[in-house]
Amino acid sequence: MPWVPAGFEPPTAVVLDGPQPSLHLRVLAPADTEADYEAVMSARERLRAVFGPASTWPAEGLTLAQNTADLVRHEAEFHAREAFAYSVWSEDGVYLGCLYILPMKRPVAHDGRLARFDARGHFWSSNAGFAHDAAMLDRLQRWLREAWPFRAVAWPGRDIPWGEWQAMA
């Protein structure tokens, strides 16, 4: 059974108005490589916590070519409806970060998180967006609640501490 209903068309671009800055989301793609790479490498230490305490991404020696390969993969996953990654931009074209919408996976045989959540959300903001991080996250979470067909989206490391997230398994 697909994790996103067949009749649902994930938007490829969307504008979320609200408090400054307005957020412009589009499918994360190789065209974003330079802006993404600069943002990732400048905020490396802060970004490692986004995907869990054991995360090593982004690696110290991440190259532009490796980053491009990641964006090619993200774009392919989007079009295959396996996962959804968006680049987040301000209305004046400043790269603010990325949003990842991922399926729940079964890391252990009887993972209690699968009964509670349909998807996981991860968001990171660039140094340019960090001052607006909480407001951006609030708008992204609201958009997922209102426009996507998920019963519940988990935001581990954001509204569920990592230790609690692991204990739910």
C-alpha cells in the first residue's frame, strides 16, 4: 500500500504567506546545488542534529559533486513518490533551507511509531534563515497538517526529543 494516496498530487511549488519572510517551496533539484551546498557547508554543525544524534551529515569533506548527487536522488524520490524534499526560499530569492517529508520505516519489528505517525518531517534552515527558524517550521508544519493526506506527521528532534523518539520504537 502506498504511503501517499494515489489521488493525491504533491505540489511541485507552493508559496506559504504569513509573517516575513514568505516561504517559496519547490522540489529540491540539481538546479539548487550551489545555493544548497553553500548553505549546508556554512551551517554544518547545526545541521547534524536535524536527522538525529548519530547523524554525520553533512560530512566535513562533502563535495559539490556529492551534493549534486544527493539532489538528483531527492528529485527522483519525489517523482517516484517515495519521499518529498523541498528547497525553501524567501520571496527575494534567498535560500532558507530544506523540508523533507519521509515515510515511516520499520527499524525494529514492532515499532510503536508506525501506529502513531504516517510520515516524518525534517526541516533545516540555512544561516540566512536561522533567525526565522521557529516561524518557518510552524508554517511548514501547518501546511503539512492542512494540505497533505497524513493523519499525523512526526517531527523528531523538533517537537519530539530524540530520546523520546527512540523510546517509542
